[in-house]
Amino acid sequence: MLYTVIKKNSYQDSINLMLLTNNISDMPGVNKVQVMMGTAANKDIFDEAGLLTEEAKAAQPNDMMIVLDSDDASVMDQVLSATDDFLSDLSVKSDDDSTDSKNVTNWEDAKKQLPDANLALISVPGVYAADEIDNALDNNLNAFVFSDNVSLEDETRLKKKAHKKGLLVMGPDCGTGIISNVPLAFTNVVRSGNIGLVGASGTGIQEVTTIIERLGGGVTHAIGTGGRDLSDPVGAITMEDAIAGLAHHDPTEVVGIISKPPAKEVRDDVVKLLHSINKPVVAIFLGEKPDHHEGSVYLAHTLEETARIAMDLADHKPVKPNYYAAKPLQTAGPELVGKKVIGLYSGGTLAYEAGMLISEALNLGGIISDEGYVLRANGNEVLDLGDDIYTQGRPHPMIDPRIRIEKINEYAEKSDTGVILLDDVLGYGTDDQMADALAKAVKDALAKRPELKFVTTIVGTNEDPQDYQEARKLLAAAGAIVCDSNAQAVRVALNLIGKDVNEPDKAVVPYTQKTAPVPASSESLLDLLYTKPRVINVGVAEFLKPVLKFGGTGVQFDWQPIAGGNPKMIKLIKRVKALKDRQTENNHVMTDLKQAAPFLTDVVPAGSVIPELKGHHTLLHAGSPITYAEMTSPMQGGCIGAVLFEGWAKDEAEARRMLENEEIDFLCNHDVNAVGPMGGITSEHMAVLVIKNKLKGNDAYCTMNEGIGKVLRFGAYSQEVIDRLNWMANVLAPTLSAALKKLDGGLNVNVMMAKAITMGDEFHQRNIAASLVFLKEVAPLIVSLDIAEKTKQEVIQFLADTDQFFLSIMMATGKSMVDAARTYHKGTVVTTMTRNGKDFGIRISALGDQWFTAPVNTPEGLFFTGFSQDDANPDMGDSAIAETVGFGGMAMIAAPGVTRFVGAGGFKDAQKISNQMAKITLGRNPNFSIPTWDFQGTAMGIDIVKVVETGITPVINTGIASKVAGVGQVGAGTVHAPLACFEKALVAYAQHMGLIEADEAKSMDKELVEA
Amino acid sequence: MTDNDLANGERSSWLSLYLFNHDCGRVTGLFKHSLNIQFSGILFHLGRKTETLSCLGITLPDDQVMSILRQVSVDDQARFINGTIYLYTQMTVLAVPVMTLKEVNLTVPTNLSPTLLPAALAKFQQIPFQEKWGLANMEQASRLSNQLLSANLAADIQAVAGHLVGRGRGLTPSGDDIMVGFTTALTAFQDPRAALWRETLATLAKQNVTTSVSVAYLRAASERVASQKLIHLIAALKQGSTTDILAAIQSVENFGHTSGIDTLFGFATGLTARLSE
């Protein structure tokens, strides 16, 4: 039976997940298990493995899918526990690493940390690789692309772009490379030397470089091009640029080329270039059997011959006519004559070479490429076990020996199998225990069939992380014949069955075709070749280790798919980011926000300043537009309270009837320069605070905080609530109004907030310091009023008792700030965030009053005794104006006192949250510097592009209302804004800027709604 | 390292005669402050700028030499390409500029001023060669001096040289240093025996009778070339003050374990020959 667990938003790179799958596959009770991210391609793999459950089908690219086939449901618990342990080990390791290397999560930070970077090492899932190569090139970086599954069209486009910019794209699907002696990806440790290689084949490069190293030579650069570079469409762009680069690289005296036979025209071009450079060249077009050398270009038949010719050229020795022993390397085993040769390879090019040599010797008609078979003729078979068909959803055979062990067992049982060829590829990236695992399999097979022969080759050097000599010993001790090269291994295998290779001498004939001037190399390319690489490692963190060990520098880019892996959104982001005026426009908005000059000037009846309320049965509510029927219970409760407060109904029943019969009109606070906490219900005679932003002279309003307990904003509407509202309107408001009028121009809010933020307020969940600062300012004024002492005492007592009184002052302040900034209609800055209990709504600078909404989340946090998460109402209130202007959750670090109360964990978690919020904002507000954040200003100016790109949505600190009207507040916590409203805003912005057509925008919008 | 401009050093004028584009070499000696690279035509010496410029090589700023020494190993390959020596180490390619360095003429000067020589001789006579040289009691200093001075014919010179070559210990055995000092003095003073001694040294340099480093210096002496310290001494004798001479003698004396003393012994003997005329 299949069991599924989907871990939402738990991104891990594919190598980690493959290792994890490998780790948990052997657990007792597991028939089959697979862990992958929820991309479309991975779902196909699940489907083929019979593991695509309905839950897995619904997973998103950022979700981790775990599907288990087991006869026992409880096994899933063990799998999950093992998974957590495995990933937590990784995360601890990564934390330790990050202390040293300061990992980054975007290109901008990567460039900041390593400004002189010259190479991006890209190992992200193939579907995202083209975009990251593009990003690397846009940042003027050469790219080494380990990722595969990039379309030929993209490869061609990107290589043309790179060439134009003087940059090199090595790959895609480039498994191996050495740049200035720094091993990249799956690579052996090879000493430096005067040989430079360019290869379209990973294991081809590994075989040649390791033989050179073992012969005493060295290779400074081995530039991988990716397997399709010499195809017609790409036209060997990378190979030709690399050859020209090596021609201009003085320490390189000999150039080596490794490739499968290219398209004719491409071959002619490359060969012409090779003859044009003033350095000797050895070239192998694997699969061709050259019968001569040509001028200074020496043509090899095998990878070993390539290495040996390169060595002679490097030592300034004459190239020999023949590099193959005249006699067979092994006498035939009489019992093996007529038996078959089987190749079980982890290295694709080694398999290809074996297939070629066996086919030539046995006249089998050449090599094939069919479901992992390189050769399949007359019972002789060579398999490339690194082929996609064997590696989809499981580790490469260089990492995981299981597939080879299976195949060894399978072939060893066949009576006509005579010799089995194996490779063991050492170096960075490959398994440390492979020789051990293979030796064990060889030993077991020989115990059953002693007449069988195993012939092995080990691709490695003495400096590799594994022990090369020990690997040889292990395999020899198990009974395998260990050869120095793949070519020798294949020849020994052929000798054992009574056959041999035929390698005639090669003479040098003059090159008679034209040569051409060698193109100059760009400064970037020469910099790459003459200096140690400075690497931005995008993806698999392991790849950075050898870079640092071998003298390179680097920064780890902890990559996650941007825009949640949505390819359309990724494209859109690229287009939007390419808009050249956007940054200036956003800066304009930021300046308006920073230069805001809010003053608390008055406290008045709402109807006196909001004409839409005067004389109408109209209520204001929090959030984007919503009907009474759509409101959640607490907001409806607030409406009932307001109707009763205004005296429009005599009791609750009548109030309900009026509301249900749509006798009351509704408007958003935000549409009338106002904001309101929680339900945000505001009516004509309720008192509102008046904030004037002197930057633009605009006013903003907010109802006053009623204190805690049963209050209208949480949906309570009992007589106690109505009485308090009346007192606030009739006593509190006039008193405060009179007090404020004693000041010329009102009370400067920025000053109060700047003080309070250093005292531990973040102004959403914690306002006690600001409320006290306010009381300190206003109390002397109240005392000086010519009113009854009792009134003075009541008012001051209320202010002293109401810790959150300042919340409403901050909210009106925030509203006054954004409304001033909203007069400028450009850019991608979020100018409003609000929630109505049903939808989370945002507005952005370029699109004025247009709302972009998505269903709200329900806050999570700590609950008062007797209440739990089940009692929580979905997110509600205009108070997210706090986060819109950089307070609340955005400034969590400022208020260590509330982090536990809102369920955000400890101090470090608060710091983490604020650091994360800083990733989606455009800048800092120097007016409000936070001591616990090393006096950095609040992170302000949420950019929808950054939000969509990173998938990080603003964290809102919030009170939690009971979902039952009248109960009031039941707890406090945090809630994330939903991503979809930012995505919708981005689509609309792109359409507004003419980047996409209306129908495309509509269809993307539809997809977002459905998602 | 390859991108660094290390051109702040000196090179011997003699190099260009023996170091050619694409010459292959290997690091053969690593010392505390210097290294040797054996090219087909020359045993190349890389030393620190604060020490003497060998006629076989170059000097670079001390920190750069020390940085190179930290990174190279014996047997590392070297190539001289387009005026730069590339050292191929396990981890990286080091570029050592050669032809961009300031060229210093290390050809032995001649026509010395006779008036300055007695002061030098007086200083030499104060040096207890027998105590400080590298031959200890293997030889009597005065007897060896006489042997050197009395050999006038080719056969006699070959006999003395045959006795001294490779004699003593170290990278440059004392016997060789003595012959280098003596022959250089004869060359500087244009002694009639100088040519015979140079021929003898050239012949010895071709035989496998002493260390490779010594061979290089014997050959240099046979080609009228000497290390910078010795050249400075000769230059001081030619036109400097007494103070200059004494300082130059001291400088040679301080070189190496006994190499400087041994060379000075040879040179002093040559000077005696000149003064005895």
C-alpha cells in the first residue's frame, strides 16, 4: 500500500534527496520509497515507479513528496523520523558551514559578498538552469553548468550570448572541469602542467587527465563544453572560444581536444582553428579511427593514446608512430574463448570507448545508443549505467553502487558471459567506498563462477579524496584484473576471449588546408585562465569545498527555485527586472515613505472628516471590499455593535436584519483615508485619531483602541462595549482633542516612535513603550485643561491602562505615509496590505487603488487559557499597515519581549525573521533604528518582485480573534501574507507596463486563482 | 600568482645566453631562501633581492621568493615561455618574470687600479682562512696558495684543478669555490694564466666530477661571469674607496656556510699573484 506525506515548502536539492532516498530504502518494512520535490518531471518519475498518489499529484514544485510503498502503515513514521534526522544532519552541517562562508540566497547578495567573482558553478534542477545561466551571464560571470536537461535551443542562445560578452558557458551537463587547477564538480585532483584540455565529455576528460597525472605530467585547465557543444546548432561556440583561450594562455604549451565525432562542418571549423594556433594539439574524436596525424594536430584513437601523445608533446619529445604494445597484453583463457564481453560502466565515455574497441575487434558494426546500451551485438553488451534510463530518480552509479551490483549479479549468472569490464571513477563528487562495494560483488560472483574474469580500470590519481592505490589493491584482492587505463582493460578483456585490437602506425602528413588568424580572447576569459577561480556556487554546496581547498575563493548560493518554481512567473520576473526605470521609480516611493512627517493633530467624530459617513447608514470595514454576508463572525459582530452604537437599530435582532437586508452600505476604510484594527468597523459618531502627514499635507484616520477584553474590534457588541464607545466619543475624544490643540501643529509621531522602538516596541503586537511615551507627552496637556478633574483622571487612567493605545496612532500614521507615497503612480512597492477575514488585499505603487487579493491564512500563535488554534478566526484587520511601512513582523527583532508571545520563538528566531523580511524590502528607514539589529533601520518598502522571486511573504504580527462573534481576542501570533496576491499584482504590473498581453495576463491570473 | 607583476627584481646578463623560449626544466633544489631550476642549458637560481644576484639567475623581493618557496616542491616542472618562467606546482601555476626584470651585467670587470689592491690584500691577510674555510685540515692554506700560484702550464693547472674539483662538502665544494675565486681574480687582473684556467674549468664543467651547482659556477667563471657579490668586490677594487673594498670583502665572506671564505681564498691568492708581479 502507498503512503504519502507532502512537506510543504521544504526545498532540498536533488542530490540530497537522492542520498536520502538511498538512505531510507533499506529500512525494514520499506518495499519502495521515493523522496523528490514536486516538479512535473519528478511526478513523471513517480508515475513510472507506480508511486504517483493523488496527494503527490497535488504537490507544488517547492513541496517535498515522500511516497512509501509498505505493507505496514507504521513504517511511514520511521521513514519520516529518518528523513528528519537525515535532513537535520545536513542542516546542522550547513549551519556550521555557513558560519564561515556566509551563504547567500540571491545573485545580488552573492555579488556583494564576492564582487570579483568570475565563475558561476550551477547545479540547480535542469528546468531552472537556463534562467540561472542567463543570470550568471547578466552578472558578467563565466558559467560552469553541471545541470542537465537544458534545451538545445536555450543552450545555443546562451552560448551565443556568452560569446558576445566574452564569457564562457561550460556545459550544460558538464560533469567535469578543471580551471586553474581547481577541480569543479565530479573531478579528479590533477597537478598543474603545460597541457590544457577542452572536452565535450566528462569521463573522457577524467580518464585523460588522470593518466597524464600518473605519467608525471600535469593539466592546468580542462574545460568541459557539454556534450552538445559540437552539434550543428551550437557550432562548437564554447570549444572554439576555449581553444583560442588556451592558445593565448602562455603556461599551456599543448592543447588536447576530446569529443565524440562532431557534425562535419563543425569539425572542419574546429580542425581549422586547431591548425591555426601555434601550439601542438592532440585530438580524439572518439569513434573515429584515424590512420595518420596531420601537421601539428595529432589524432588519437583511444583516451590513453590521447594522454600519451599529450605527454610526449608536453615533454618536447617526438610523437611516436604507435602507442600500443605490439603483442597482446594477456594470454587467452581457453575456457573463455567464444564467450562474451560485458561492460558495466558508470562513466559514459568509458562505456563508449569500450563499445568502440570491442565492436572494432569483433567487427560488430559500431556502437549504438539504445536504452543505456552502447553496444549490444552477438551477446556482447556494454552498458552506460549513468544513462538517464538508469538515473531517473536514483543516484548516479558513481555515487551509488547498487545498480552495478544488480547488473554484475545478473550477467554473472549468464553462462555465455566470459569477461565483465568495470570502471571505478574516483575524485570529488563520487562515492568513497565504490571500490569496496565492487570488490565485494566481484568476489561473490567469482565464488559462484570461478572461470569468469573481471577486468577493471580505476580513473583516479594519488591526490584524489579516495585512496587510488587502495582501490587497486581491493579490486585485485577480490580477483579482478586491474588495468592502468580503460583502453588497456578492454584489450585485456578481448585478449582473454582470444581476440585483440589492431592499431597500425600513424605517420604525420602535412596539413594543406588554409589556416586563419586565431581570434583574440576576451579579458574575462584570460582572467579565468590566468587566475584562480572566484566562484559563486549556485546549488549543491559540496561543490564549493574543492574550490576552496585548491586555492579558489567562493560563496555558497543556497538556491531555491524563484517564484516557487513557476516557469511563467520566472519569465515574468526576468522581464520586469529588466525594466530600467523601475529602480528609480521605487526609490521615489521610498523617499516619500522615509520623508513622511506624521503629526497627531486631533481626535474627532469620524463623520466630521469622512463625508461618506455623514448622514448615511454606512459603515467602514477592514480590508479590501467585502459584503456583510461574506464577513466572518467577529467582523459581523462589529457591524452589529456599530449599528447599535449609532442607534440605527434598537436591538441585536433588528441590527442583524438591517445588515442582512443590505440596508447598511459598506466602504473600505482604505478608500476614505482611514484604517481600522481587526474588524475595522467605523461609523459616523465613533471617534477617530487624525494624523497629518506634513510631507504632502494629507490626513489619515483610525478609531481609538478600546483596550482589551470584550471590544468591538474583535466582534463584541454587548452594552459594555457600546457604553465604552460612547465614553470614548463623548469624553476621551474631546479631552484629547483639546489637549492636542494646545500644541502648535500637533504631536510629532516620528519622535515618539523613534524613542519607543529603542525601548522594545515593534508597534503592532507591542506598543507599551510608545503608549507610555504618548502618555508622557499628553498627560501634562490634559492636566492643564479647564475641565472636570474627574474627567482628567478617567482619561489619564484609561490611557495608562491601555497598553495598545498607540497601535491606532501608528496605524493612522502608516496610512498617512502610504497615502502620501501613493500619489506617485509608478514602481512595484507595496503601498497597502490589509485583511478582511476572507481575503488578504494589497495595493502597489504603480496601480493606485486596484486591489490584488488572495484568501487569507489563519494566524498561528499562543492562545489564552481555554482557547486553541481551532478557535482562531482567519486573519483580519487594517493593522497590517504596520508591516506595510516596516513595523510589526517586519521589525520583529526590535521587540524581543513579544517574540515568544506571538509564537515566533526566541531572540534568534526574531532576528531570522527580520533578516528574512529585509530580503523582500527595498531599503531601510533611518528614522527608526533598532538597537538589537546593530542599529540598522527598519526594513521598509516591500517589493512585489522580491516577494514573488523569493517566495518570502511578509510576516504579520497580529492579535487572534475568536471565530465566534462577541468572544473577543483569544490569542496572538503571526500570519504570513499569501503569495498569490503579490503574484497577481506582478501579473497586472507586467500587463500595465506592456510586458504581456491582456489575454496572457488573464490566463496567468486564472491559474493563480485555481492554484 | 600568475597575474601578479613581480617585475621588481634583477636578472643576470648571462641568462639570455642560456635560457631559450620553451626551455623545459624541473625544480632540483629548494633552500631556505632560494631555489634552483635545472633547465637544459642552465642551472637557474632564484634568490632574494636582499641577497646576492647569482650569475645563474634572478632575484625577486624577499616576500615573493618566500611565497614561491612555500608553494613549490622539488621535481615540479618549469617552462620558460615568452620571458617568464612558469612553475607547475601541485596546486597552481606560478609565473616568475625573468625578462622584465632589470638586467645586471655580471661580466667580470678588468683594468683594476693597482693603488687599491694593497688595502684589499691587507684585509685578506687578516682572514684566518685555515680556520674558517671548508677544507679544514684537508689542505694547508699556504701550500695550496703556492700550488695555485706556481701552476703556469696547462698540465700543471689541470693537475691542481683536478685535485681541487669536487673537494670538500656542500652544494659548491670548497675546492670549486677556490677555483672560481682564483680564476675570477686572474680574469679581472688579466693575468696571462687566466685563459688556461678558464679552459680548464670549462673542461671540468663538462665532466661529471662535482655537483651540478658547482658545475654551473665553474662554467660561469670559465665564461668571465661571476656572482654579484664578487663583481661588487672587483668593482670596488677598480674604483671604490677602501671602505667600499672592506665592505665588499665582508659581504663575500658572509656568503654561505664556507662558500664565501673559500671563494675569497681563491680570489686573495689571485690578488697575490697580481701584486707579486
